[in-house]
Amino acid sequence: MKSIDLMYQTMLAELGQRSLDAAWTADFPPAGRFTPATVKGRKYWYFDTPDGQGGTKRRYVGPAEDPDIAARVADHKRDKDDLRARRRMVNTLTREGGMIAPDAMSGDIVAALADGGLFRLRAVLIGTVAFQCYSGLLGVRLPMASILTGDADIAQDYAISREVEDSLPPIVDLLQGVDASFRPVPHRSGVAASSAFQNAEGYRVEFLTSNRGSDDYVEQPAKMPALGGASADPLRFLDFLIRDPVRTMLLHRSGVPVVVPDPSRYAVHKLIVASRRHVDGQGPAKREKDIRQAALLFQALQQTRRSADLALVYNEAWERGPSWQEEIRIGAAMLPEVDAERLKIQLLDGAKVNREDIVLPFG
């Protein structure tokens, strides 16, 4: 009988260790603590976690003399120390480094969804909460006036949601773990599905997906198998936004790993979105915010020498056809003169680097 090569034995051991680490982290989160207890003269370990009502919930771990358990207890202390160190780093980055932290509600919501597996299931954080991440991602300071929000928007491609064969826990449970007043918002179409959830103070969490067909589907929520019972509103142009997203950190508590749109795509998409805002209700204010965020990103991308990236993404959108071109033209026409000139220079410079032609959106 032939032996398995040592390389494969080592690989199996590594796989086992990583799997154990992942399971252990899930079972014994940093929020809890190990507590020794002596029963009939023998020492055991228990794990105490907050029960959300001012008390603790205790779980049995095992005998103290078990060397594997003893090592895990020591590792848990190290992990908690690391958690504290990461919180200090987040505080330093936001207070001294000029990077942006989200408001507490947004941060807690994104953290709860992330812990539930949102980004593992290839969802993308979009909207203003995502914009808050670009300060650290691009290494620039962004003004606070452009990042204030009262909602969190999440996007996932429908095909991905259907094909991953996995799901978040119930979205309502995750959100109510942050704020018990969260409730599903009845869908405007009248169907028995919810793509948005809102708490008593009006904070809204909304789920979106791409619509590459007729606008007739916009009013019908799409069933999203991976989103824990939530549906999602189909939106045109969203597939462009969430293509090739990037990983970064939301600077909340000890840091939340998130997935956000590429900043060049976000900026171009904002021009398109601004062109489609209604002229009544909150439309004008949202349109102004869209244009402001796009302009800030154009400036940041120029400062960080990413004009070639912007030109590539812009050309991709432009080449999608006349309707896309018209939306881009309308959005670009809303830019203040200095920002429009900056965009023009960037696109020309980027096209030169990319060695490709480009059609400017200005008349």
C-alpha cells in the first residue's frame, strides 16, 4: 500500500486547522469570555456571552486539563487582545488619519449583515455607506457633508443569488438584532414581498439587484434565494456598478471587511443616477448629492493618478449604447464648471495612457 505524499498530508492538516479555527471563532466570538468552574473537584471551562437583556448565557466547553481546549482558551485571549488593538487602529485612522467612520446605526447594520455572511455570498455594499469607504481606499480626505445618510443599500446579482445555494439567516432577525423595531416595508407593487426594512426612527435598509431588460420589471421585486427571505428591487445600470467590486474596510468598531463598487464605476454611475432623479420630492436633493459625490471621486481619482482606470470604465459605459450615452451627457452637464473641466482632462489623459479613442460627454 502506497503512502500519501507528505505534501498532501501537510495540506490535509492545514485544512483541518483552518476549519477548526473557523468553527471555533463562530462558536466562541470575541464578545464572550471563558469562565472556569469547579464541579466535584474537577475544573471545567464554560463560555459566557451577553444575552442582550443585561445577563449572560453560559455554554459548556470541556475539561480544563484538555490541552486542545487550554490552547484555545489562550488563543481566545490573544484574539480579544487583537480585537482591542484593531479598535485602537480604527480610532487612530478616523480621529488622526482623517478617514471616515460611519454613523453607529449604519456600522452596526453592516457589521451584523457581514457576520451573517452577506459579503461571503458576494453581495455588494452600495450607496453613501460605500462612499464612506473610499476615503481609506483612495487615501484622500472626503468632506463629511457628502457622506451623511439615513439608509444602507445592498446589491446582489440575481444569478449569483440563485446559484450560490446558500443563504443568510433571516434578514429580519439580523436587523432586529441591531434594533428590535426593524420591520419589513410593504412593497409598492402590493405583492407579498419586501425589498426594504425600516426601524421606528426611519432608518431604511434596502436590497437591490440588476435589471438588464425592460423597465417593466422595475416595479416587481425579484426573489433572492441568498438574501434570507428578502427580495430585491431590479434597477437598470446596476450591473455596471457592481461589476468587479473591491474589498476594503468599513471603519466601525474593530473594522468590518466589506465589498464595495470600484470607485471609478461608482463615480460614473452617479452621473447616470443623477440624470434619472425625479424633479419632485427628495429628487433634487438626492441629485445634488449624486453629483457632489461623483465630482469628489473624479478629483480623488485624478489626485491618485487613476485617470486611466476612470477612462476604461467610462468607455465601457459609453459603448453600451445611445441610452447610456444620453444619461451620461445629462449627468455630466450638471457638474460645476471646474469639475466638468477636471473630468474632461482626466478622460483625455486616461485615453492617451490606454491608447484608445474616447468620446467626451460634453457638447
